[in-house]
Amino acid sequence: MEQIKLELPKFAYKSLMWEDKDNITYEGRAQAFEDQNRKYFLAGFNKENTKYKQAFSTLKEHTDFADTLFDRYTIAFMYQLSGQTLPSHVDTFYMVSKKFGVDAKDCCRVNIFLEDWKSGHYFEINDTPILQWKRGDAIIIEKDEPHLSANNGMQPKYTMQITGVKNEFKRRKAS
């Protein structure tokens, strides 16, 4: 897990075509993903407390920004309503690895907070809570890094995920 600060342009995201999702309903995705969802169900999570909205974008204002991060990537936006949680999970990067013909271990995700932190908003990675973020703060998520997200606040939580080929990532901190 690495934290970075990005200068975000002002771009639209609240008016995207959002698709309703949850982390219980079987959708025929990667088996590892569906197995995680089954564990959530067995732990007591359900369709009513794991809801989120997701939108994929190819809008120029979004791809222009993503081009500053990776050469090859996908862009997704997440909208988490109050009272919802995404239980601890690991990302499989199945879609990106398939799309670009690379091994999933060679991918990473940049999770970007689109708005300043609000009370009740929560993100955790590798057992480390992330709070008090500012717009443009980002977390780099590697394959198999456990993380979770929750909105126990009164306002929606918006994030942008740009997932790409790790060795093409253009914003690593200098070592």
C-alpha cells in the first residue's frame, strides 16, 4: 500500500450512468471474486447492506486524466451510500488482466478519493485505517492486498478507480 497525492481536474462524475451493485448477488465474475462474496453472505452480510453504485467511463475528461497515470487502464467510479459496506476483500484484477493480456499480479489499482473525507466515511487496507483524506488523495492497491470500505456517515462517498499495468504506472514516489 502506498499513499500519493494527485492534482485532480474538476470533472463531472455525479451524473454518470450508475449501475446498482451489491457484494452478495452472483454475477458470474471471476471465481475468486464470487468466492469472496459467498464468504460475506455466510458472515451475515446481505444485499441490503453491501449496496454500491458503479460506473465505467470512457469520457475524454476522465481518460485524459487516466493517461497521466497509466498507458493501459480501465476507469471505474464508485458511489457508496450511507449505511453500506464493502467487506474486507482482495482485488483480482481479472478484467484488466484479460483486457490487456497480462498476469493479474502485474496490475495495480489507484483508488482516488473524489471529495474530502466526511464523518463516517472509512477505508482500510492491510489493517490500516485511512481517514481524514482530502480530494485527490489516493491509495495504490496491489493484487492480494486486503482492503474494505464503509459509509457510516450521512453523505455519499465517491471514489474513482484507475486500474492499469503496474510497470506502466507514471506516479510512483521516488525511492
